[in-house]
Amino acid sequence: MRAVVFEKFGERAEVREVPDPVPAPHGVVVRVEATGLCRSDWHGWMGHDPDIRLPHVPGHELAGVVEAVGADVLDRRPGDRVTVPFVCACGTCASCAAGDHQVCERQTQPGFTHWGSFAEYVALDHAAVNLVDVPDELSFATAAGLGCRFATAFRAVVAQGRVAAGEWVAVHGCGGVGLSAVMIAAASGARVVAVDVSPAALDLARTFGAAHCLNASGVPDVAAAVRELTGGGAHLSLDALGSPVTCAASVGGLRRRGRHVQVGLLPQDPVVPMGRVIGLELELLGSHGMAAHAYPRMLEMVRAGVLRPDLLVTSTITLDAAPAALEAMGAAPGAGVTIIEPWA
């Protein structure tokens, strides 16, 4: 099969022929019809993830068709339209038994713990607990973005963030995850302040329901600006980019007893204003994807047209264009979602 492969961290990947994957007894091989280009892929390519072993094939948010099934897989057949969370759970550890598959103690992640979906085929583990059916009316390009950015944003806003109608929600960073969070928070009845340095990203955020759009490049104190716009601070704030600056601004823009959710990956742990956390009794929460069993609520909102992840897809590229696009993400994460179509 053809796949995007890098031999050294931070050096240009290339598209080349590699062996086809074989399903584990509990897993499947999926023919990749679409896969998202995510900032997490860039972090992996840069060497920020200790699970990656070289040479490596990135890619972790995907949709496609089951091509082959392992000997122990009983409920899947070739031809099934599927997607998968980027955290593939084992289904048997203590965390999984509690329903917390997204923090599985023996999790695997395509594109990180093993070769991923920037390829024509990808192997996925523990099919019984990880595969999610893709409705016929949902395109593969739309479904590909669900497994990381959209599902992650959904859980971050709804489950971890406990968003409520009428609350102020600040979203720092309006790439794929951030724009998803804006859409989900607005659909939940919240008033959203979108923060970014890109006018194009802020235009999209406004389209997806943001009440205020704040260009951080022209504001000396983003946290203070958010507090002013929201009449005292956000009830819920998300760092959807993952930088010391956006993390600090997210925490600093909260009102008393507000909730910060860290969604964006950080290359290293940032300095957090803990004095403010203590004095205002703020909550600091992490959000790490969403388990497959939690998808039905999100998918129902998608099917009803309440959520429109299809509108987040702003460009599609071929596999041959993926190495350059991956490299470019470090300088400009970009607005919207780029989808790679390996068979195009």
C-alpha cells in the first residue's frame, strides 16, 4: 500500500510503498477513505510523543470501510462503513470497566502507538469496543473529523465542561477542535467568545455561532478582554490550541468558580496562575477524546442537523500533498479541517 512515512522527527515525510497491515485477532483492517490532518499529527512528527517509534506513519482520525477482520471478531464484516475514536480502548481494564474508555490503561492510538491512517489501509485494535458505524447519509470526509477534533470538542464542552444554556464560553484557538467547540457550545445555547489570531478562523467562528470574535494579535491582555466581553469572565473556557499563552489566557479569562478545559496538546507543561485558581475556586480539567460508546448522542445531533461537522471541512488533499501540509501545520495551524483522501 501507499503511505506517508517519516524516518526522522521534524524532517520531510515521503509517500512510498509499505507492506499492507494485517488485523490482530481482536482487530480489523480498514480501507481508509478519508483521514484528517490534525495538529496532534504535527506534534507526533516533531517528536513530542514518546510512543512513536521510527520509521512511522501518522494519522489518527479516519473513516473508511472494513477490509479484513481478525479471527476473534464476530460482529464486523468486510464492507462495513466505520470510524473510530483516536483512543482505541482495550475494553477490559479497570478504566474501561468503569466506562472511561478514553483513558484506557492499555490504550492504543493509530498514528502514535502504531502506524496510522495517512495510508491506504490502517489496522485498528479491539474492534468490538472501538468501531463506530458511519450512517449512510454521512460522507467519509465528514466522519473522518469526528474521531479526534469533533468528538474531543463534544466531550470537552458537554461532558467535561458541563456547558449550560446562557453561559459564556471562551474558546482559545479556532482550528479544527476550536471551531468544533464553538459550534457545539453555540448549539447548546451558550454565548461564545472565539479567540484567535487569524481573521479567517474568526470569520468561520462567527459563522458557527460565536457571539464575539476576538483577534488576539491586537489585544495586549486577552484574558482581560474576555472578562470585559462576558461581564466578569467566562463560565467555561477551553484552550483548543495548546500553548502556554493560550492556556494562561483561558484560565485568566474565567469568572469565579469557572471551569477551564485543556484540549490542545502542549509540548511542555505551562506555568498556570495557581493563585487565581485557588482564590476564585477555578476548576482545571483535561479532556482526552471520547469513547465509542458515547458517540450516539453526538451522532443523533448530527443527523438532526443541530450540529454540522460537514461545514468544518474546508479543504481536501491527496496523499501526495500530505507531507508538505503536515510540515506547514507548525507555522500555521489553519482554519477549518483539511481531509486527506488516500485513494484520490
